[in-house]
Amino acid sequence: SQQGEEDPQALSIQEGENATMNCSYKTSINNLQWYRQNSGRGLVHLILIRSNEREKHSGRLRVTLDTSKKSSSLLITASRAADTASYFCATGPAGGTSYGKLTFGQGTILTVHP
Amino acid sequence: DAGVIQSPRHEVTEMGQEVTLRCKPISGHDYLFWYRQTMMRGLELLIYFNNNVPIDDSGMPEDRFSAKMPNASFSTLKIQPSEPRDSAVYFCASTPGGNTEAFFGQGTRLTVV
């Protein structure tokens, strides 16, 4: 079963608007990562947030992490048509025999209309 | 570095045939992952290796699937015999260490007819 679950499954917005995607997970994590996938291509890493961090920024991206609720959110500000893609969260376990295992959620399909 | 390299990019085969997918990870990366992506099941982790040793193969769907990593620069995923339900995009990814950023290949689109 998937460790992370994204919400919503699909999001459609106008250029210039903000896009927020959420991810929930089930077990203790070392970190949570967000990836982007353009149609027919491999996934590209966007940002990593560690379990002891609450918020992280990278350009127009803002990620928050709430370990008490086992959830994270990805905010893309001032969206552009080029941001149209699928976005996935991925979790790395806190330790144990599964150390290093990277498990992905189902993804959110973002469409930004020009 | 050229990144993670997968071959072939596309594979069409008949049911019952053996299929071998190949992956060259980024040099120096200790972890290698094989994922399968379908519309119905999303991105599934099939197996991952650390220093060429399989760590977790619980995602391998059945005995028809096998994966090897004979050295640090090469891995294969084999399906024998292949079935139409194996049709998917198979991704290979590598990371420099545990719980770090993963670098993905472009994937192999497999169609079994």
C-alpha cells in the first residue's frame, strides 16, 4: 500500500493563482520529499524537508510538515502554465530495516490554464 | 554525469516472452530503486538495492519478476514470462545515500500484447 496519499487528486487553476497540494502518510519518517512529473517523463526532485523541520522554501515553492498530524503541504505561488504536471510526495522511513526505502503517493495532477 | 540511464525506452513484446529492462545508476550512488507506474496503481516500489544487495523486494508482484545488480553500475529487471497486465512504465532511480534525493531515469514503456 502507498505510504503517502495526496489530496486533491486533480487541481485546475488559472495562471497567477496559488496551488496547494496535501500529502498524508502513516508511519514515522526521516524526511518527506516532493517530486514533479511531466507527462511521459521521469520524476524530478523539487524539495526535501526533514522530520525536524516545519517549513521550507525554494523559489516559488513552500513546503510545510506537521509530524503530529503526519501531513505535509506543497504550495506553488504565482503559478504558470509551465507548472502543469503531476506532483508526488515521497517518504523515507525513520530507520530500521527499511532505511533508505522511498515510497511515493498517488500524486496530484495540476493543470494551470493560461 | 549523464544521469540515470534506462534501456530500452520502449519495448513491445508478445505475451509469454521474456523481457529484460536495464538501468545504469549515477556513479557513486549507493541505492538503486525499481518502480512501476500505471494509471490504476500509481507509482509502486518493486525492489531496492543498497550497495548492490537487494534490501526489500516485497513489492515484486510475483515470481515472474526478478531483479539483479551484479555491480555498482548496472541493474536489470526481468519478467519471464510476460503478461499483458505487466504493461506499464518502469522507472529506475538512484540516490547517493539513504533518505536523500532520488534521481530518476526516463523510464521504459513496456507493452505486452
